[in-house]
Amino acid sequence: MPEKERAVCHDCGVKEGEIHTYGCDMERCPFCYMQLITCNCKYEKLGYKLDPNKEFDGLPKAVYEKGLPKKEQDKWIKMLEAEGRIPYIEYPIWCPRCGMAWPPMFPMPPEDRMRLLGPEMQGYMLCKKCYDEIKGLIEKYSGKKKKR
């Protein structure tokens, strides 16, 4: 039986089961499981004290503007490898309301995201049809008292 063709990461081009190219925006952090390029684990694991109330989030200006120095970058990559970098596996995206696989993306206004989805659904993506239906229902019934 021929092997199923493996999915390919749209950002770095590796096939399923392979490790992303370092810097790929699809790689997950093995410490927090969030998007590796946006999580703060590298700073925390390297001993930086982050503070969103301070200039440059508490990082040295050079690190904030240009990234980690080479020695620290190398140390961070060794930490990732020791922890076990997460290989690329393609998991489908589903609309949680209707079950449509791979719903087309559309520009949902940020202010609608929390109002329509709520905190427990923030990681999900609605299809446009379900978004329109939910928005219509909420707008139709918000502010009205339920009849008993």
C-alpha cells in the first residue's frame, strides 16, 4: 500500500513529522505549547525579568529591537532541543458550531471576537455563515427580557 502523501508546513516547508525550521511561525514551544516565535519562554528561561509596565517590556533595548545575542540564541536553541522540539503535524481547523472543515478566513472585527465567542472559544475559528448567524441572534435578542 503506498504511503499517504504528508502535509507540508505552509511557512517553512517541512513535511509532517519533521521539525520546523527555526523561526517558523507554525512551531509550538515545548514549554508552554503556544506559538514559539511569540511566547516569552526564551526570555524567562534565559533569566530576563519581563515587565509590561516598563519600557521595552523590561528587556534591554538591544534585545527588544534586535533579538537575542548569538550566544543566548544558541543557548535557547539548546534548551529547546533538550526539552524536545515539537514536530509539524497538520491538524484540521473546524468551525465549532457547524463542523465545517477548513472554513475560509475572514476579517472578524476584534471587538466581536470576545463578545460573540466568549473566553472559552477564543482559540476557535468560526465560518462566516455561523459568525453572521450568531451575531444576528445576539443583536436581535440582546437587551430584551425573556418572557416567562
